[in-house]
Amino acid sequence: MKLSIIIPAYNEETRLPKTLREIDAYLKRQSYDSEIIVVNDGSKDQTAQACRGLTSVIPNLRLIDNKENHGKGWVVRQGMLQATGEYRLFTDADNSTTVDQVEKMWPEFERGYDVVIGSRDVKGATMDPPQSLSRRLLGEVFNLIVQFMVGLWGIWDTQCGFKAMTKKSALEVLPRCQIDRFAFDPEILILAKKRGYKIKEVPVYWKNDARSTVKFKWMVKMLFEVLQIRLNIITKKYG
């Protein structure tokens, strides 16, 4: 198994089927073996049923159906650790970055990188449509805070939901993670960095939903979780 694609899903009954069909169509054109793992995070809608309904037409589709909500970080780790691929990619159920963008990652893995992450903020990236100036400035300031607080200097987009890891790095890094919700991405990256794994950002195409909003309370919660990561590093809770 070369590639495992993990999709965390919470209340995604509407968008998930289209995303799964598009991923399946892409994978069928590839010469390597692959699998798709949907991890239901205790959805209150018909997300699990929508996934099950496609298993007859997508043979390599698997559902991990959690009855309780644990958080995106928790279910991403669950899917990544239960995957079997030599390379493990997690991506969002809304398909903001299409699966074909993984082709930009293969050369970096061949160059020896262990963690390759999609980025909306490096040269060559496309956000369609572009974010507003205020939203972009807010994101840049927030990312600088994250870089400073946990030591991720030089990584300009820690939050893009399109990240891939080698099997070896996933199995060593993810069991050590402790953040279940908002700040799980930078936690993965800083632990990978501290374990000596090489990280590379690649530019991706991101279909931006102009209707989406960033709630202030989410940013506050993420800042507290970033502080918790910093404290965990200082107190050596990660081992």
C-alpha cells in the first residue's frame, strides 16, 4: 500500500460523498495501491451512513465510526495510525485542496523529507478567490505567534488541512501528541521537528470559501492550546 488518504469528518453528509467520488476517480487513474479512510467524529447528521453508502462502489473505502465527538486532532491521529500506507495524507472533507495536489509532494519525499505539508502562503500557492486583506493579515500575525511560541520558524502555513507523513514518522510522532482540537497541526510539526524529521512546505491550490468565518473564540482556544504545547515542551511531557 503506497498511499492512505485520511478524511476527518464532522457533520459532512452533504459534502463528503462528492469529495469521496472525486478522490476515488483520481486514485483509479494511478498505478499504485491506495486506500481512503473516513473517520467520523461523532457526527450528529448522516455522515456515517453517507460513507457506508459508497463502500459498494469504492472498494478501498473504509469508515471508522466514532459515536462520540473527540476533536479533529484526535480523529486525524486515529486514522493515520490505523492506516497501512507507506505515505499517509490527511485532507479536509470539503475538498478545498484536491487530491491531485499530492503530486507536488512525491518529489519532496524522494528528496528525503519525512513530513510534507500543503501551504497557502508560499510562492506558487493559489487561493481562489483570494482572502480579504484583513483576513490575510490576521492569519499572518497569528502564524507568526505560533512560530514564535513553539519554534516553528520558517513554516508559514501550519493550518492548511493537507498534510502527508511517511509511515515511520507518523508511527513515531503521532502517539506522542496530546492536543485533540484546534492546535493539533503545529503540535504534529514541532514534535516531528524535535524528533529530527525533515519538514517541507509545498504550494497548493486552495479553493477558498468566501462565506466561511473565523470565530474569535476559536482563535482564543487555539492560542491556549499553543500555550499548552509550549508548556508541554518545557516540562518534557512529550518525552
